[in-house]
Amino acid sequence: MSAQPAANVSVGFGTACGAKIGGGGVFGSYRITSGGTGGTVSFRTGGTDGTVIAADLTGGSAGTNGAMVSAYGTGAKLVNGFYVTYTLDIADQILAFYAG
């Protein structure tokens, strides 16, 4: 929202993205398809600003797939929820295997 009630009103959108994937459960592995810009996708517990448990850098070439990455062998138990954060346009697809 803009503090300006009239005349030069400006409204914008940020590029930071974050979402809750699930509550308590086990995070096993992930795969990321790169967007048109390189950047970091972070998987977290405890909120979108919580502890990073795994992160991956995208290549920056749209549509290229990263390797399937195992987060912690047999999985990481997350009691404080599971979240993902990234910047707009760095990922076309984020696939996470999670049992919640």
C-alpha cells in the first residue's frame, strides 16, 4: 500500500517468495528446475526465516534440471514445519519429497 492518499500513488511487489510445505514430518529429497535467473532455493524449518536445512543454487538457464538431491540419506525429521524460500524467477519447478 502507499501512504499517499492521492496524486502520486505507487504500489509494487517484491521478489522474495516463501511458502509452508507442511507441518511436522520427514524431509527426504528434492529436485529443482531452474528458471531464467540463477539463485538459491532454501528449505527451512521453523518458518520462512527459520533454520536452513538444505539449499541449492540454480543454474540460471530456464528449464534445466538439477540433480535429485537427498537431504539427509533416510530423511530429516522436522518438528517445527517445513518451508521453502527463493527469489522470483530463479525456479520454474521445485519438487520436494516430504512425508508429513
